[in-house]
Amino acid sequence: ELIESLSECPLGSLECPPESFTFYQSMMQSSYFFMTATIDDALLSSDDWIGAFNGDVCVGVKKWDTTACGSGVCDLIVMGNDGSDLTQGYMDDGEIPSFKIYDKSADEIYDAIPSEEIPWTNLELNLMDNINVFPDCNGDLGGSVGDEDLDGVCDDVDACPGYDDNIDENNNDFPD
């Protein structure tokens, strides 16, 4: 049975996750607790959702309402492969889940980075300080463009990847 049945969600309901945040219940489960959940270091609102994924397969979802969580610390139950057809592609021991945050106010889904990468293990309780959506080198929330050579030029437009584009080796007042 689908855990988050979208057909049962009233149109516009705040209780419904985005369509890609649906999964089936599994007998294999691991808990991931986050002390805080943020987007660019701003706390999530109670209308936002966090999803756990194995590749593009959703393996767990939690509406991030800290008033409904024990001591304001919410857990996200991440499902594992229990051998049934419904859980194919779910977590196996040693795999590391990825996370996404749905920002209801912006109606956007962002890639999120936990403070630690903890491999999935059945019946494990994992406690982490934070999960956050970071801006990338271009300032895009949840984006993937970096600055691998740390020269201040984003990799997607870097003319000389792996080389500091700002160095003036021949002292002519222009970067080489």
C-alpha cells in the first residue's frame, strides 16, 4: 500500500507531499534524526517536507513540523529493501541515502546535504546535527555547480579548470 496516497489528498492541502515524495512501507527501516533542518541556514517551516532517496527512488518522507516531533527533533524513517517487489531499489546495508527538501512556500524541491553521511543499516538510530540546502557557486539553492580549483570562477564557466584563473604569472596586470 502506498504510504502517501496522493489521490486521498484534498486539492491544495498542506498535508500532501509533492508527487515525487511517495513510497511504500517496508519491514526494513532505519531512523535518521536531524537536530535542525534548514534552507540556506534558515529553519524549515512546518509546511515543508524532507524526503530520503536511493538514487531517484523515494525511500522515506517526513513533514517537517517540529511541534509534532519529540523535543523539536524530527526523525525521518528510511525504508530498506525487504525482498518484496514493492521495495526493489530501496536501501541495502551500507548504502548512503540522499535527501531532498520540498520548500512549500517556493513550491521547489532542492537537493539537501546532511551534516554527516551515515550508511543505511536496518533498525539503526542515526543522529545528525543538521540537514541543509546550500547555494552552489552560482548562488542557486540546491545546485550542483562548484569551484573545484577554488579560483573564484564557477566550474560551468571556468576557462582553465584546475588552474587559478586569477594568477598573473607574467606580471602584466592581467590574469594569465
